[in-house]
Amino acid sequence: MKLLASLFLGLFLSTSVYSQADTTKITSEDLPGMDSLSNVVVVGQIDFQQDLFALEINLTTLFNQYGIKTKSSLNVVKQGASATSMANDSIQNKLKEEGFDTYLLISVRGYDRRFKSSTNILSLNKNLTSEHLFPLYRDDIVSVTFELTFYKDGKPVENRLIKIGTVGSQEAVLKKLNKKMAKLIKKEWKA
């Protein structure tokens, strides 16, 4: 019995040490920020296919309007597959060969204006495989908070929240998100 208990304790300790070693404690203040954005792979982290499609196509179109080489994760993964397959090294290497070294992961953080930026930024692969359960829009909400995390060469470079208020439909959410993103692109990310 002692041997079995020791075995479980050893397994537990090795698992916790491994998981701690794989997670880097990086806060938003530690990130270098985006100097300029020349290319980006847009990865929407939303479970609902129609919301995911609307969000990624909308952002891809917006970045293209500003001359930023853009690709949607929907054009990378097979139809019906989730964005978690983007964590595959062969897919990332193929994108790098095509000239993409920057990823934008965008998700709905919640429906409240009081959210703070993440205190722990996950690695690209961990973030790609994490689950996000919030839809783009719900009937009983008035605001949506998005979290954007940029990765360049596999390392996080920027994390921010975008808060959108007074929403009445999915179209209104996307329209207001476009407006805020356009300002950010012109002011901070466009060379």
C-alpha cells in the first residue's frame, strides 16, 4: 500500500512540475508590444461555427484593407476541425514558409466591462488548445469584452482587452469591433 501511495505521489509531483515548467508567468506589462504588423493569422477562439466564421472573415477583411497580409485559420484547418489543430508543428511550419510569423488569437472574455487583462499569458500552443465557451453575442447582454493576444515567432508580444458596449445583435458587435480594431491598426500596428 505504501508503494502504491508513493507511486501516486511521485506521479502527481512530476505532473505538477511539468505543468509549471510549461506555463510561463508573463503579464501584459512584460510584453514588448507590437511595433508594426505586416502579416497575421487570425484565430478566432469561439465554439460556435457561424460566430467563428463571421469573426474571422470580418477581421481578415479589415486587416487586408490596411495592406496587412492576412490569413484566417478557417483557410488553414480542414473544414469541421477546430483551431486546436493549429498547434500542430507541421501547420505552423507551413504557415512560416508562406511568410506568416504572427498570430492573433481572439476570444470573448465575457459580457462585463470589469474584466482585467490576463495575469498569465499562455504559450502559443497552450492557448491554441484552450477552450473558449462564450458565443459572440447573447440576447440578454449589453456589452462584450474581447481578449486579443498576439504571438510573433511563437512568443507572446501583446495582450489586450477590447470592450464593446451597447450591443443589440451579432452584426452590431462585429461593426463596433471593426471600428475599434481599425483605430488600433492605424494608431499602433500599421507601419
